[in-house]
Amino acid sequence: MAQTINEPAIDVRDVTRIYSAKPKDVTALAGVDLHVEPGMFFGLLGPNGAGKTTLIKIMTTLLLPTTGTARVFGFDVATDSKKIRRIMNMVAGGEQSGYGILTVREQLWMFTQFYGLGQKQGWKRVDELIEAVGLEGQRLQRVSALSTGQRQKMNLARGLLNDPWILFLDEPTLGLDVAAARTVRELVVEWRAAVPGRTVLLTTHYMAEADELCQDIAIVDHGRILATGSPAELKRRVQRESIFRLEVDRLPPGPAALAGLPGVVHAVEASASDDGSGPDRQTVIVNLTLESDAALGGVVGALGGLGARIVALQKSEPSLEDVFVELVGRGFDDEEVAGDDRPPTPPSSPDHEQDEITHAAREGEPVEVEAMR
């Protein structure tokens, strides 16, 4: 199927999802609108129970919306699920897909068959991806013997076997050490950059990861999108003024000499206890609040006129976590209810899971397998 970028990668309009439960129904999504252009690295942030899992399951054709429409590259999740499954894949953090007794190479080849690749094409694709993710040394090693980081590299290779147009990443670095997490992020960035139009949708609880990777972010809670924008745009919602920590060698008139300058909102000297420098500090530190960065030029000019020399100047910016807490009203660890946004469901039997896999393979569809027992 040839890729086209004439349609949005994700186009969700007024989607709701209501689960039947006792004593009352559970509304997981309450009128969600989401638009993601092809080629974007898009982040979806929210606490557990916010609706992220349900929204991703709808976009990956594992659930139908109760009302509203959801399209992936123009294909409707309700009527074009087979087409969507051919152009998407998903990788979750900590997933335990497949059989531990298989080697890495055998494991990945098994999934090529689920995705409908031919035998020759499948082996070629497996070897290419093993090299791409840096598992050449483990290609003949049993999956059960892999480290957590190696297993996640293999899971990422599995997610790229069908050369998806869009890749859904659900906490892909969960439980990884710093080096392994960085490797996974670099692999995803390289994969997306290699072909125009490749799209990534990421869910993560690591704010720094979202800030580093995502071009746009949506924050979701209680089944609704609270805000959407670039990390910089979202941060401006929390802090509209520019805040600087200014350190000078001397300032005889005191901060009052700066407070009256155009564009200066506040100019307050920091106490020794505030900056931790102690009573023997030889410089003057001023906390400056400006209407915008443009006002800084006037401050620098005024300091020169007063004979003061700037020792250090640091801009203070809010973090994505600050934005998240302001919008949601709590952090990731301060959830109102435990668990995710799905009501409990009985586990599927191994025979039923295998029947779904076999049917998908006959249809030539990619299928996401979370566990095979």
C-alpha cells in the first residue's frame, strides 16, 4: 500500500467511549477531538484513568468509539480496520510478546508471519532490523535470556517489521536504565526521520522525554483534551512573563533602580537564604520579572550606566510538569482513582488468542500480540 500524506495521520472528532458497568456506566472518553499531521512526533500525556489507553485502543482498531469518528491516514476505524492494521504498529513498555524459548531471530520471523510477510521477505526484514537496533550479538540468543533493554530493542524491531506509517509508543522506556532509554529514543527518532510522513504517537509519564521528543503534545484528563500545543506553547500558559536571575558585582541604588524601567514587572533582591550563598556573598542577586525578553536590553543598558558588571544571567522557565499539574490539578503520582481507564474484563484464553492470530495471518493483517502463553 503506497503511502499518501494528503490525509491527516490522526483525525479524531467528538469521540466518546462509554463502558457498561455497575453501579453506573463509565465514560472513558467524553467528546475528544484530536488532529495530528503526517510526520509529527506527537505526545499524549495524562494520569492513569485519564482516557489515554481507550483513545489509543480506538486508533489502533482494538475498540470502536461509542459515538464520533476516528480516522488514521483517512481510514475509518469502524469500517477500514484491515487497512489501518497494515499501516500501523504499537510498542508498549515492558511487553512480553512471544515465546522465551525462541531466539531473537526466530521470534521476529514469527511476527513477520502474523503480519503477512512472505518467508524470504520476512527473513530479510528481520536481519535488517536486528542490525538497525543493535542486536547482532543477540540474534541467536533465546528471548528469555535478554536483558530488559535488549528485550525492548527487540520489541521495537517487532513494531517496525511491517514498515508502518504510524507507530504508537505506549511508555516505551518504562523500566529501562538511562543508557537503554536513550538508545530506544534515538532509534525511534532515526526511524521517523528516514522517511517523510512517518508519524509517532507517544504516551509517557516522563516529562523530560516528552519535552525532548514531541513537536506537539495533548494533555488529557477525565476523558477530555485539556490543552494541545508545542511544549513551548504549553509552558507559556503557566508563565507568561519572562523571569531571570540576575547576578551583578554591585548595585548601589539597589533593585529599585531597575524596577521602574520599561517592561520590568518586578525587581527584588534575593536573600542569602534563597540562593544558598550564605552571608559572605560578594555579589548582588536580583530576581527579575519582565513583560517579555525584549525588556532585558533596557535592563542591561541601565546596569552599564550604573557601573555594574553582570556576573551571571539565568532565565527561569516552567517545566512540562508545571503545566501538567496546573491543568490536571495533580501529578502522575497523585491520582484520584487507582488503575487505568478500562473496566475489568475477563482474561482471554490462550486458544482464543491463537485463533485471532491465525485468522489475522490468513488475512495478511498485522496484529499486535501482547502475550502468548
